[in-house]
Amino acid sequence: MVYLENLVKDPYFTSGLWKIASKPEEVKISSEKVQTSIGVKDSLKIESFGWSEWRLVYGEKLQVKSRETYRLNVRMMLNLEDRKASVVLEPQILDENGEKVKVTKKKWAGDSGEPFFVEDLGSWRGGVIGATGKWGWRYMTGGFMIPDGGVQMNLTLYGAGPGEVWVTGVELYRNFYSTVKTVEPSKIPEYPKAVLYRRLKLGEYAGKVLRIGDLNGDGKVELLFAQKINPKPIKQSSVNYVALRCLTAVDLNGNILWQLGEPDPSGYEIWSDLPVQVFDFNKDGRMEVLCCKDFKIMLLDGATGNVLADTDTPESNPGEGWGEGPEDGFPRILGDSITICNLIGCDPGDFILKDRYNNLWAYDREFNRLWSYTGKMAHYAQIYDVDGDGFDEVFSGDALIDQNGEVLWRIDLYGHCDSSIFYRDGEGRLILALAYEDGGFYFLDALTGDILREWHLGHGQGVNLASYRPDQPNGLAIAANTFWGGAFWFIFSLEGEILHADFTDVYGWVPVNWSGDGVELIGSAYGLYDGYSRMVVEFPDPHNGKVGVYNICGDQRDEVIVWNDRLLSIYTQDRGFSDLKIYVPKRRLYNQTFYGSFISEPNWIYINP
């Protein structure tokens, strides 16, 4: 057995190496022997009666080198009295001038899991371990790579808010990759090459929000672009509001079918979802458009854009002030994202509408409001029939809610949920996997909300399920990535083990059924990667942009759509499909979001000879 040296010489806070940098009068810091899951241990106890920040710094400055990797472990028990109270163990990486290292990303290999690509990712933040709420002992693991320019590591422990926290067993080890369950990849198969199927020059209507479907019932796919506007709130507010400005339906020849609102090129860029989805609500073979515009929830005819039904959006509710603050700048909400679900019937058609961070509302397909919930919202509400009763449960970001609006369980995690997926692991247990911003990545028992595994690897941005890895059961694995503070990319097993870790680039997440052979690739603007981060299909004459996937040519395999404010390109295979059985994963493509949350489940169909 290889012995790994713990670089923290005072893991139990007994040797005086942790120095108090800030201790307000309302905070008590002491040592206490506690019963943990590994026996009685010395611990640091922090008791706070207010909101002033307390802070401790590990006294030994650790000299580090760029590209070294580390694993950080800690045990915490929390009894915090407010949902916004927190405690954080953070490795801070400094440059030769003693300043925090900044992260700059000149080029993104794959889709970022955000609505945008940026060069400035802010100060480096990797391996940050944060917690909030009331918890028994939790064993938490962080992992990170020293960024370029980093020469020194400082460990800091800090927090704020009323309640008690116990901390013990701080461990720091070199070589994070010793925890990665690496599998030697097989030889790259001979995938179909990509050819350019269609390239459109887009007009001033171009939007980064794109929905795809058969809008007019002609058996062909049409494109629906959405643009944003930033309305000024009536009431003074700290929220940066975004609303739907214009919708433009376009066919694959670039002809505009209809338009709602006035287009403006400034409406292309966006930093959130917009409230628009396409779905066949009345089962007539044509998709309708469900959207929020001008404080109205509207159902539009997909072929013409005519309003079929409308109702007022919900009255605004300040909520708990998550995100940018109370969301009551307007009398009614503008709408943030829409999730189509099944709450009262046998088929999808009901929907969840939310504001940015604080509230959601449930509606049936007749626009009757069913219930509402206030809490800490995810960027996108995820749905799944968790209890097997034929109706969807809704994961809001901090709670699982049944079809009647009853909260089944609620969870307090550090940060907020950027992305989530439901799936069954190898034992058939239903799992809810989360990318939880600075809180990291979590694997929960979906029935109870209990944490089964957690990884603190940076700003958790996206989690997505597909058959990315042929070495795993049914090929299923989870592609995950971080964003702010460092763009990192991971592949998890269904049990939450790390199969692949890359702290230098993000290769994307959009699952692409390219070959129909049971293995899904990962879409980027420049080509397709496999689940081992290898570029296996290159696109001819590529351009930058966001990435989508849809079966456009009709042979059950996916085409890849890449678009920006000027061009939209569709890539397809250079040859047809010839086998008798083809892979056609089950997906809910009518629920689209920038924030991953893609669930692509195995499914095969036989082709008539």
C-alpha cells in the first residue's frame, strides 16, 4: 500500500497551526471532543450568534507548482439556524506577487453549460468545500489542479450566520488522480464522417435561445429563435431582469414563417433561459409554442404564431431573496424557464413556470394554476416520476415536490442548483445528481434526499446522462463540468465515481446519437468528442456557436446544430445506416435549457428489412 502524506499537520485543530484571522464578538471558537463516524476526535467548534464573518487561516504556507493535483478532505457537522448561514473550507492559490490567481480561457473546446462563453472566469476557485443547513457528520472531498501561475496555497476556513459548526479531520494529499477510476479506452471506431447538410445566414432575428420542432405539421423541422430584452423594473430592485422580446419561426431554407415582437440584434446575447418551449399540446401532429411575453402566458399556433390562449403571469413574490435579491420589481413575473410535465393527466402537457431564483408555479394545459412553491430555485426545474404513480415529481432546486404540490423532502446545500438529472444506478436505486454551483456535485437518494456521495471540484455547472462510455453498464455515464473560477470536465459513473477528470478544458455535454450503435458522442462547435475526451469526428468548415441536437434528416440518428448571431449550420453523417437494429435513446427534447440537465436513456428499435 502506498502511504500518502497528509500535508496538513494540524488536522484536528490541536497543535495551534490554525490561526484566527477574524473573530467578531458574536462568535465563539473552541475545541471539543466529538463522536464522529470514525470514533471520538478532537474538533473545532464555532458558535455564532450573528452574521459577521469569522475566519481561520492555516499557518503553514504550502509551496505548489502549476499542474500539480490535490485532494482535500474534511468532516463537518452543522446546526445552522438560517438557510443562508454557511461554512467554507477553501484552498486559495496565490501567484508570485501574493495575489489570487485569475483564470482566463481563450478558447472553449466544447459547450460551456452556460448561455455564454467568456474569457474572464474570475479568481480561481477549485476544490472549495462549502456547507449550510443542519447535518450530521458529513465526509466531504474536494479535488483540484494548481492553475498556471500558482506558487502558494493557503487553506482558509470561514463562515457567517447563526448556529453551530464542528470541523475535524482536514486532510490534503497530492495526486488527485489516484482517486480517479481510470479505464484504458478502446481503439477509436470508424465513425461516419460529418458533412454539412445545411448552412443558413441568419438575420437580425437571430437569438441564442433556439427551439426546434415541426411547427406546421409538414413533417419537416422548423427553427424558432427567441431574443431577450432587459426591461427596467417599476420598483427599485437589485435584479437584472430579462424578458422575451421577439420570437421568429424559420424553415430550413431560411424563410421566415412568422414573427412575434420586434427583432433587434442586441437581443441575441443572453445570460439565462427564456420562457419558451415547443410541444404538441393538442396532439394534432403540429407543435404549439408555449411562452411568456408582456406579462402573459401564451399558447401560440406553431404554423402562424397566432395566439390560441393566454392568461396573466403570476403575481410576483419577493421570495427568500436568493440570487440577485427579492424578485418583486414588477407586479407580475416576466418568466424565466418552462418545464413541460405530467401533473394531472396521462401525458405531458402541464408545465412549471419559474422566476429566476425564488419561486415556481405549476399549471395544467388549460392554464389553470395548480400550486406554487417558494424556495431556492434551480436554473431549470427537473421532472421525473419518482414514486411510480404515473405522475411527475418536480425538483425545484432545493426540494422534491409531488404532483399535488406537497413537498416530499427539502435539502440545504451550499450555492444553488445549476443542473440536475434523475436516473437509476446499477442496483436500480433512483438517483438525483446535481451540479450545485460552488457547492460542487452531489449524488442523492431521490426518494429521501440523502447524500450518497459528494465531490467538491469547483463551480458545478452541468450534469448530463447518456451512453458516453462503452466500458460502463449500458454505456451510461454522466458528463459534468464547472464554469466560474475554472473550466473543468468530468465523467462520473452511475455510482458517483470519477472515471475521467480534466482540469484544463471542457469538452461539452450535448449527447449525440451519431452512429446509432449504442454509443453517444459529445457535441461541440468543431466536432464530436467521445467519453474519453478524444475528438473522433471533425466538422468541415466549422464556426463557433452554441450546440444543439435533433433528428432532422429522419433516419433516427442525430444531426448537430451549431449557431451564432450570423450563421446556423447543420451537420449530418456522410453515409446511411444499414443495420437491422438502431439505437434511439429516450429523451424529452421538448424540454430545452442552456443548463445541461440532459437525460438520454437507452432504447433500441428494429428497422424493417
